Amino acid sequence: MGKVTTSVTTMSLDGYIAGPDESGFDLLFQWYGNGDVEIPSASPDVPPFHVSAASAALLRREWGNAGALVVGRYLYDLTHAWGGRHPMDVPTVVLTHRRPADRPEDDADFVFVTDGIEAAVARAKALAGEKDVVVNGGQMARQCLEAGLLDEVGIALVPVVLGGGKRLFDGLGGGPVRFDGPVAVVEGTGVTHLRYRVRR
């Protein structure tokens, strides 16, 4: 059985995964385009990434280990469902209060779960088999951590200060939560990749 991880959550030096009013993504995600190694995207709406060799090695390994993704309805709508397939090329479980009208049935690309984070992660684990379940940062990661479902946190730390916005575990209840590590540190160009295990 694989682990449940946040994988590549990009964060500013002051701890934000998005700036005020959903700003700052151009700064947070510069590292996806500042290298010479191409990482293909399965989404028709998201072009291939061009990252440093160190970042590429990490992404290839982690994306290769991923069997399913868990995201919230907000991100699904914000990205317009990535044009029909997530860039990581894995089935995506969407946690939502109600499924979209234009997707009355689940398919190989998207599965919709309406009965909570535990059910969403369980469905993703069934889809992933022996591979990892990757949970999107922000609200989904917080809910997983609160429910005791998260095994590992992955941070892509970028050298920018946003001064405000949305934090990775905003509104976390039941803290403090302790982690072991970092269990991995990879220095890319314009980004430092950090991995921490949730302490049980």
C-alpha cells in the first residue's frame, strides 16, 4: 500500500501557497519553467514543464509513484478540470458537496465523492492500488492531517515573500502536529524540495 502525501506543494518563504486574492502564482510556480528538462503534461490545457535536472528527477520519481490524486471542487473549477485530465496523468478524486452537472457519471479521469475526506481518500487508495495517493495542498491537506490520513508532506520552497494569502494548513484544528525530517532535501533551480513524515 502506498502512502498519502501532499507531494509538490509550492510555498513562499513566509509560508503561503497563494497570495492575497489568489495572487502570486506567477512567482510561486516560476520553477516549473526555469530549467532545460521537459516534464510532459497529460492535460491538454497545461503545457509541458521545463525544470532543472534535480527537480525533474524528483518529479519523475514521485509522479511515477502516484496512483491517484485528491483535490477539492474549488481547484477543479478554477482549473476547468485541467481540460479533461490532470497533468500528472492519474485518476483524480474530487471532494465536493455536489457533482458537476456536466459529469453525471465517474470516468477514468474524474471521480466525485460527496461524503467527506475519509471517503475521498479511501476511493483514491482503491484507484491507486499499491501506489501513492497525492492530496492537493490547502484545504484537502488540512482535512487529511486533521483526520490522521496524511503520511508525508512535500514542500517546494521558493525564494519569494508574498506577505499574506493562504497558508498550507490554514485553520488547522487539533494541533500541534509534529513531523520527522526532512527525510529528503533536493536543491533545484529557484526551489528547494523538502519532504517530512507525519509523526505517529
